[in-house]
Amino acid sequence: MAPSSGRVPMLDTNGRFPDRFAPPAVAADAAAAATARTGSETAKAGAETARTGAETAKAGAEAARTGAEAALAGVPAAVETQITTPGTPTRTALNATYVGLVQAAKNPDLLIVGAITLDGSDLVTSAAVVWPDGTPGTLTITSRDGNGSVLAYNITYGSPVTKTFTQPPITRNANGAATNVPQIVVI
């Protein structure tokens, strides 16, 4: 085959012969390779964009979790303060759900917790109590009848004592049944 112009093709800047001098099949392969290379680079750029987006989303989720933990960190202390501080609406509401103190004083057996002092007949003379609101106190039996039934008692409230609930003497019949139970006095 004789050259048509007598010119020798020059290499391009990449050190290759220009595609116009290549046979048609080689030129098509080179064009397909260039398209594939461009598509590959586009896909690589898209993957990088997706990776960056995923990292940004992960960082946002981490920041949200940290913020939620920080917001919840103070909740237990705040709730405890509302429950234990006298006069707060929460404490007042809780106290309202408890049995009233006078009603609790009418049944001291429900309040006794801890040490009990007995006399020589193994009858209770005094006992530590805890009121429904958690306040400590002391039950002291002040009078009994001949059968050992309680006639009168005092229950203190607080340490130091802020109230004393006194059950004046109960009247009992010959069989020991209560026939008159005076109202508890609060001092």
C-alpha cells in the first residue's frame, strides 16, 4: 500500500498517533474507551458525592444524639428536686395523694417502721414511724386498759418534731370494745 500523501503522521501530545490515522475499528475502540473513561470518572465523582453526603448525615445524626443526651442529662435531678422540695406543685400533688396525716395517725400500725420498744408484758410502749410523705416520727403509747388495749397515744411528726398527733383516751366497754373514740388532736 502506498502512502497517499507521503506524509508521516505525527504523535499527539499523549504520545499516540491521532485517531484519524488509525483504522476504523481502532478509532471506534478508542472513542468507546474515551466514553467509558468519562463515564467511569462521572460515576467515581457521583460515588464520592454520595460518600460525602453519607458522612454529613452521619455527623448530623451524631450531633442530634449528643444533643438529646445533653437535654436529658438534667431530667433526673430536676424531677428529684420537684419531688423532694416542699411547696413545689409536684410535691403538693404527691402529698394530696397520700392518706391525710390525721387519718394515718388513727392507725399507727401502718406507720411503724424499724425499732419497737416493748414492756415486760411484750406490749408496745414506743416505736419508730415513717409518715406517708417520708417524714420520721415516734409513736408513744400513753395509756392502756386492764386488758392491754391501747387507750391513748402520741405520734410525733418530723425530726426535730414539728407536730404531735395525740389520741385522747378511748372509752371501752367491759368487753374491751371501743364505745367512744375522740378526735385526734394536732399540736
